Amino acid sequence: MQITDCQVTYVGSGPFVLTSEETAAVNAAVAAGAPAGQATDLCLRIVRACTRTDLRGLPEALAAYGVPVVKGALTLAPLAPQAALLTRWLKTAVAR
């Protein structure tokens, strides 16, 4: 299955509280340069980056997310179906 687009939003009766895994992913993204102070929004972008994306648009999608979000995605889901592709993209993006 390939997903061309997805929207990630929190739906719940109370405030969104990050799990320890989500907090670790947000911290990894902030350490890599993402703005601090927007943990919820950043977490949702990280979850979206973890979604399996059509390979034809993957480089563009990852470039749009940026290095910090991709690092957060790999922290949150290191065994995700596309983790190897994210890691490969990250190596080339950081090398530039």
C-alpha cells in the first residue's frame, strides 16, 4: 500500500499529552533544529512523516518535512516500513 497524502490531527476530549516515545521523537527533532515550544504540532508532523509514502514523491515529501522532522520520525518509528528510505534520504540531505 502506498499513501499519496495524509492528514494527522488529534481528536480527543482532553488535551493532547505526548507519550514518552513521542516526547523522545520531539526532543530529537528539536535537537536537530526544529523550533522548540510547538511539541504537539511537531509530534503530529513527525507522525505524518512516519506514514508510508508513495516512492515517486518520497524525496519531495521528506524535503518538505525537513531533516529535524525526519530525525524525529526515525526516533519514533525506527522499524517503520520506510525507515531505511528515510535513513538513506537523511544521509544525502545532511551531506549537502
